Amino acid sequence: MVVCGGGEALAHRLAAELRGVYGEQVVLVVPPAGGGERSPSPTGRARTTALLGRITAVVSRTAGNGNGSGTGGGGEAEGPVPRTVEAAEIGDDALIEAGVPQAGALALVHDDDETNIRAALAARRLNPRLRLVIRLYNRKLGQHLEELLDQAAAVAGLDTTDATVTVLSDADTAAPALAATAVAGTSKVVHADGLLLRAVERTPPEPGDVAPRGLATLALLSATANDPAGAEGSDEAGGGAGPRLLPDDDAVAAAPGRGALVLEAVSYSGSAPPPGFLAGRGVPLRQLFSRRLRWSVAGFAAAVLGLAIASIVTAGGSPLHATYLTLLDLFSINDPATEGPMSRQILQLLAGLIGLLLLPILFAAVLEALGTFRTASSLRRPPRGLSGHVVLLGLGKIGTRVLARLRELDIPVVCVEADPEARGISLARRLRVPTVIGDVTEEGVLEAAKIHRAHALLAVTSADTINLEAALYARSVRPDLRVALRLYDDAFATAVYRTLRAAHPGALTRSRSVSTLAAPAFAGAMMGRQILGALPVERSVLLFAALDVSLQPQLTGRTVAGVFRPGAWRVVALERSSGAESGLEWDLDPQYVLRPQDRVVLAATRQGLAELLARRPLPARP
């Protein structure tokens, strides 16, 4: 397995995942430490190897006991030490030196889409049978690239099931988890090609109460009735206090006081983020004109109606003719009533006076309409009285996807971003999301985002220190605020969690790592299977994968209930090969026997999925 993108955090997580969980031989292509020189740097190589060793230790430990119970389905895989290749550019020479012509899979996880595309085309030319996993932020470009490379493999006469191309985005993989973390009681979701998986956190039931059941219990959380926060902030809970993934019915019955993650509803969804109020063809009248102007127009209409009624009473005639004469007088295009009766002359004078008042009303309407359309292209300020919202810090690649997910869930959001040219500013403008431009470390920025009345703070900038500083300042303003942090280092996240829990025991603090959430999906795709998504369970990860039964000897010929392995994998959906209706079945018969032509959706731990997909057997757990 070759991983290109050594300068990125995802590359190190991915290499450690392949080595520590799947036991694969890994080659990591890293940029030179000297800043562009091709000569290998012993210092840079030692630093990369040391970092990989620390990450691999954490990955292997969580893979073996990440379910909190020690039933991970296999022990730590002792893979070979990854080899590093330093290259300033990912060209043919670097790919050949990394062994791409003989490799089974290549992951391109640079932060630049163009670099990944160039390397993918070169790698496909060097090894037409290579399995490619490409990190791209542009979704449409990723779809076109998949089709192009698949067509190239088909033209070469290769089996496309072997030379697969999978385009993934770490932002899309982690955004649903980050959005769900910031909101209590909101479903955790996994999006993939219109498929929407929902999982709901059940709060610990009170003594004597029976917790409601869903389609399947995915995990027992560390939260209990006496400790609602549990060990949410740490991967190193220890002592079985962490989450327990994919428990059986006996384990659920034996833990009546623990919270649970339950698969409650599954449906297809193709909905897009709701557009702003000026995104369509029509504009609501109440948002286009102010209330004062609308009252002025209403008063003017009442005056016209009154003059028309007076004309009917004094001069007679039909209502339509009277209204017509009144409007002519208002617009000063009627003949003077010098020969008419006194009543007609008085009405004409009154109509002319009201007509003079019409001009400023029309002028004000034009100015307000132009001002409304002009401010539609500017950022909206947080409205007065706003409360119960989520303050989203950072509108980069991750923040942009998180913002879209929060708006899909109809959750009020206020964004804070220091760079007015950030990637997510245009999305915030289109969705009419209130946005504060400013450095969060400066006083008054979070106050402008109404942090004192917010429901949660979600800090997803790329700097751990900025996220931590924002969390500490927000807690000083409101001690009971729910805080969700994006933190890369596990040891740092554990220290932050323990410190904030000690200082504010009544508030919930949660941390997530984007690279940790995304690495299992990339590693599973490198093993040649379709990963639908990753579902966070505190700082552990539960994977959803679609697998063909014919390729899995552990599944063929066994019942749905029989293939369930607690702590490793569980069948949650089934796609039958025959029948008039197509699609996935979620209400499964436990006694249904899986046939080779069937396809299943599995919820699995990282170690369980590794055992299913590994080309070599993993060592048994003691």
C-alpha cells in the first residue's frame, strides 16, 4: 500500500491505520525536510517514523479495545515498519521509487486537488491494475475522474472490480459527525450517494424505566445516569469505561443505566441545503419592503378609496368611473373642474394634495428595494434576540461542509471567520447565515456572535490552539456552554477534556479529529470495498460498508442473526439479488439465509472490518 501526502495529517493517520489495523506493508511518500530537495533527509525520516509510531500505537490500541469491552474481534496486527520515500513532486520517478508498479493500492491525500489528479493519471499509466483512492474536495470533478479512470481500465481489458477508483473527501466524511456532535439529541448521520443513515443517542434511562429500542443498538456509550458526560473527551478511558461497539442483546440488558447509540430511522435523501430568501425567482414582500413603508402604502390606498366613495356620493356614477377620476386627479392628468360643482373642485384639490404625498412613498420604495438586493450579497449580522444557536468557528473546507449539514438539519447557526475571503463565506452569504468577520482571539468577536445565548460552540479551524482558546474564552462567558473541538492529537485532546471537566463539571466537552474520522474510510477503500461512511462513537469510529456476500466466506450460507459478531460487525441492511423491487431492506428477518448473489450493508468496528477485508488472517486475541 502506497500513501502519498506525507505532509498531511490524514496521510500519517492512514498509514498507521493500514499498518496497525490491517497489517499491510506501507510505503509513505513524504515531502523532503529541506524544502524541495530530492535527497533523503535522515532527520525528516526519523521524525516521520517517530510520528507514525505514536499514531500507530493509538490506532492499534483503539482497534483492539476501542469498544470499551475488549471484544474487538482480533488483536493488534504486527505489520512491517512503513518505508518512507521523500519526493518534492509526485511524478513518475517518485511513484516508481515508492513501488507503485507492484503495489496493490495507492492513496493520494494531498490537500491540493490538482496534485492528486496528476498523480492518479500517472499512477494509472504505470500500473493499470492499481486500486486508486483519491482525496478530492470537488464532488463533481471527483465523479468525472472516477468515470474517466474506470473507462481507461475497461479499455485496457482489465477487470474493473480489481482496478477500482474511489474518490473520497475528508471534509464530507467528517462533517456529519462534527455537526451532530455540537447538538444534543440530534441524529448522527452518514451520507453516501443519497443514502442517509441516522443514529440517535439515547440518554441513560432513569432507574426503573425501560429505554426505547430502535432497529439495532450500535453502541453502549460511556455516559451513565450518574455521569451524563461519560468519558466523551478521551480515547484512553480505560477500565471498560469507554464506549462498547456493536453489543449483543445480553450486553444491552446487562447495562440498563448506560446511554446507547441506536439506529432509529433509515431513508433516502437527496435534499440540498435550503436556499437563501433571494436565491429563487420571488422575494417575499415583508423582506423586500419595511413595515413603515407598507403602512404608508396602505394609508395611501385607504385615502384613494375614501376619495372614490366621496365622488360617488357627491357626483354619482359607477364606482369604477369614480375611482378612475380620482386616480387621474392624483396623477395630475385630469382637466381642472373650474365649471364643476364646489364638491367636485374640493375633491380634486384633495386628490392633488394626496398625489404630492405619493412621490416620496414611491421614492422610498425604490430605495428600500435597491438596498434589500444590495445587502443580499453582503453578510448578515446576527439578529437581536437570537438564542439557542450554534456558533461555528472556521469556514474553511471542513467548516463549509459542517455549515451545510447544520442548515440541512434546520439548526440556527452563527459563523465566525477571520478571513473575509474564506471558502465558506460564499455559502454563508447564499444561505443568509449570520456571520461575524474577526479574529476569535480578539475581545468582542464571540460576543458579537451572541455566545452568551448560544446552545453550543463548534470550533473547527485547522489550529488546535485557536480552537482551545475560543473554547476557554466561551466557557468564561458561559460556563455551561456545550463545546465541541476539532483536535488532532489524542493526548492533547485527553488533557483538554480532563482540564475542562475539572473546571466545569456541569458542562459537556467533546473533541473530534478530522483525520481520525476520515482515515478508516480511506483505508477501507484501499482494501477494495465500498465504505458508505464513518459514524463517531465518542472518539471511536463505527464504519458502514456495502459488501458482496459472494466475496465474504464468513457471510455466505449463514443467517442474518448467525453472522452477527458482537464487537466486530453486524448486518443492518440487505439488497436481494432477485425480486421486482430494488433497494435496501432495513427490517430484516433474523433467520434469512444470506446467498452469494446478495449484497449487505454492515456496521463494523475498524478491527472487525479489517478482519473481513484482510488478505491474511489476523492474529487471534488472547
